[in-house]
Amino acid sequence: MVLRGSIRSLGFVVFFLLLGGVALGSVVVDIRAHSDVGGVYYTLGDIADISGGTRSQRIALASLRLGVSPPIGSVKRVSFEEIRRVVLRSAVNVHEVVFKVPSVIMIRNAGTRVSAGRIYYAVLRYLSKVIPLRKSEYKVRLLPVPPVVVSAKGVTVEVINGRADNWFVGGKRFFTVGFFHRGRLLKAISVGVEISFLQRIVIANRLIKWRQIIRSSDIKVYKSWVFRWHKGVSSASLVVGKMAARTILPGTVITQQMIDVPPVIHRGDIVRIVSIVGKIVVVAKGKARQSGKLGEKIIVRNLTSHRDVQGVVVDGTTVRVY
């Protein structure tokens, strides 16, 4: 390549470079007086507008790496001689390059700004792996994020911490999001999101007293967005017929901890006491000294021997003694 000549016009110096390639037409490189660059290195395309020639020629010239960018927020002066040397050493297949060069070339490293949208989708990707629900069953709102500027282009954004064991706790959650370049962590920030779940919930329609058997008229079922995923209680069939384990106020979302299986045998009920030893079955009449649910151990009095024995509730009328 040979520097052919120069023309000074309107504050610009126009240079012509002859390259040793096939004559495919001239490419015009119009270098800007002031340019913002981002990343560790800056290229010819970062500081100049390139026109003419073919698309592949323009891309090849634009991708030529000129040097190291200044620190973020700093300004650097670039000489045309540095640019000319890089172009002369390159293997770009262009017959002639016309440079329009300002009297001063200044670059400023504004860094690479990472959009809030990229951060949001990084959090969504992470949550889709840890929340065992369909995407239509939860929504995520990103809380305000300050501007994020990193020192390299082509960064990847990933959540680098988070707990999968408490995914069902919604509301405001905070995650550490990392910004990586070629596997190297450049920066990490704390990002807040608000998570809510779409769930069928059962709500008390009226006051339900402790140990009261819940009826269908006592509750209502809604489909609503909630900040905590309630396990188990999502339909009326899971509540109706159960016993309130505590007093439930009107409007309260009913959870599994608020209901219990009602006893099938009540204190004072006359029951059968059954004892099985090998092939021998002994049945006696008894009186329950305690209330009990299926499978629960209770004390019953043998009305024949007038002694108290302990047995397991088999059904509403039978207690088996082992």
C-alpha cells in the first residue's frame, strides 16, 4: 500500500491509500472528530463512517482493531498515523481507500451500557429453572435498576446466586447479577424483582370457629395473584368437611396449617374394642375416653373389665388394641 497524496479542505485532510488488492472500487473512510467507544479495544468502525465499495469490504475495514480504549469516562487523542499503519498492515482486499481526517481525533470510552431488558431476561431465565410452574402461573416485575456500564462489548448477563428451596416465597426478592466477558466477571450488582403467583385460593367467607367442621357456605374460591404460593389448598374439596385447627377470620386465605381432619370417634362414644392374636379375635364393648382421627391412638375403657386400654382408631366405631 502506498500513500498517494493529500488534499486539505474544510478543516479536513483527505488522504488516498493505494492497497495492493484487486481493484474493486474505492472505499471512503470519514473519521469523526469526536467518538464514543466501548469495550477493551476500539475499531475503525467505532470512530469512522465507512461508505463505498462492497459490504464485505466495509465490514473488513470497520472490524480493524486500532488500539486499547481509554478507561471508562476518560478521553484519548488518536493520531492518523496509528490508523494508517493498521490499515497498511491489514489484508483488506480494497484497491483504494479515501480517508477524510479531521485536524484532531478524540475518543472517549463511554463503556458498554447494559439495558434493563437484558437484566430482566437473565432473571427470567434463572427463575424458569428453579420455579416448577408454567410461565403463565407466575409473573416477574423488575424493580428500578441504575444504569449499568461495563468495560467490554459482548458481555453475557447471568444470575450468580439465588436459592431454589424457597421459590414459593414471592414478593420482593433480590438476586446478584453478574456481567461476564469471555468467562471473566466484570461487574456484579444486586437486582430487585417482585414475584407473584397466579393461584386458586380458598378464602373464608365468614367467621370459622376453632374445631368447627367447614361447610361449602363457609368458603369462596378465587383465582388471584398472590405473593406466596400456598401449597395444597387450591380447591373447595380440600377444605369442605375438614375441621378448623384455629379460628379463621372472614377474608383469610386458608392454608393447610389452618385445617385438620375431623375425629371419627368422639369422647364418650360407645365403640368396639378388637384384639387379634394369631387366629384368635377378641371383641369387647368399650367407651371412648378421648376423641380420635383415623389411625390415631386413643384411650378407651373396656366396659367388661372396667380397665382403660390404648388402641388405634380403625373407623368410626372400632378401636384395635395391639
